Amino acid sequence: MQYIVLDLEWNNTYAKKANGFINEIIEIGAVKLDSELDTVDTFSCIIRSQIGKKLRGSVKRLTHLTNDDINSGMPFTKAFSMFRKWIGSEETVIFTWGDGDVRVLLENFQYLNGIKVIPFLDKYCDLQKVFQRLYSCPKGQQTGLLTAAQMLDIDPEMYIHHRALGDSMLTADILKKIMPGNEPFPEISGCGEDFYSKLVFKAKVIRNIDNPLVDKKRMCHVCETCGTACNQLTAWKFHCQFFRANFHCPECDLDYTVGVRFKKHFDHVEFRKIVSVIEPSISAEEESE
């Protein structure tokens, strides 16, 4: 068994054939680890732009890549053919930090090669998801690569940030820290039909309050001060992704604005709740006093 830690840089650009925008891959970086998590080799390649004419200003600032760099890079198909040979025939698990790189990779293979699978992907793991489980990170919030490094006492200044090889090297060092005894993570999955169905599924916020996926039991509020069940003052209204209503605590005489969001993912519904206290308004007479 070997492990490949992959990172990609991309440029968001308009694609005529897709009649919309696409994240075009402009750089590959990867680290190869053996079964003992020792670094065996690295891979780095700049990819020639075939869709976009120019890099976005934000991409230039983050990566320090230039238009000349991507115009003189290697074609996408040749670059990933070399990458596939570099991986070899050994059983392999590919890691990325978050699943964004894999989604973009699939999108590029579909657009540029007309295929709906990633040829070299047999087993995959989202290391960010593993990290958030192991370190009990808040649900609904993604832990960034630099934040994870700092939590593990890894000096992020030792790596070149926002470049594919530098970020893959940092991700590899995080993997070494959190995979003691080389015990496989339960998040490692085979890349079959279910994997791709989940990968292309686009999460959607539920806007209809009568949708059966909306859990009405969660559409209530308990006072955060005294624990008393609050009375609902207003009807639920959908605004900015949340169903919102006002509540009143009879014990504390406090009013709250409560927002609840239900977001449908491929295999679950994500729930999020936000609460704020409504400050009482001050009359002109009270102000004069």
C-alpha cells in the first residue's frame, strides 16, 4: 500500500463549450508516501491553459504564477498521463485536503477528455474530514490547512503556500501526524458509482418549509439564559438561506430572532441554527431621562 497526497491549483475562467465558468487546473503537486508514511518522491507540474486566456488577478497574487508560466506549461492530458505513470501500479490511496480538488479534477476530465471518471483514482480520502472528526471541530465549519498545521504544532512557514507542491507537502506532514500506527481511516472509500454520484451532487438549501426533510421539531427555541421554552411571536419566513422567526421568553422577558437552515446533501440533511437577542428599543422620553 502507498499513499499519494495531491493538491491542485486552478483558475476560474469562462468556458464557451460549457456555456459557463469552470475551474481550470493550472498546477499539480503531489507527495508519494510508502506504507510506513515515509516520503518516497514528489511530483510537480504546471499545466498549459487550454480554456482560459489569462489568469485572474487573485490567482496571480496567491500563487505568483504568471500568464507566461501557464502558456508554457504541459498540456492537461500529457500532464496527467505522466502523473498516472508516476503513481505506478501499487495499491494506492489518494488524499486531498477537502474534496474540492477532486471535484475540479473530475470537471476537467469531463470537459477536456470527455470521460466521467478520474482514471487513476481507486481509493480516496478527504483528509480534512478526517481531521475534523479526530479533533472534534465545529460541524458546518471547514478547518483550513494552515489552521490544522498550527493545531498540530507544524510550522506553516516551512512550506510554500498556495502552490500545489508546497500545500501537498504540508498536507502530507499533517497525515503523518494524525495517522499513528498506519491504521486506515474509516473515511477511505472505493471510487465506484456511489462515490461519483456523491461527488457530482450539489448540496441545496431547502426553501420550502413544507418539505418533508424539514424537521419541525427543531423549529423551536429554548431560552439560552434560563432554559424556558420560548413562545413563537412571528411566522417563519425564508430569507438569505434561513427560515427566520421571533421568539419570546416569558421568564426573562427576552426576545430572540431565530434562524434555522436545512441543507440537503447527498446522504444527509445538514442543520444549522443561529440566534440573536432583540435589543429593546429606547423611547424618546427614556432617552431624555
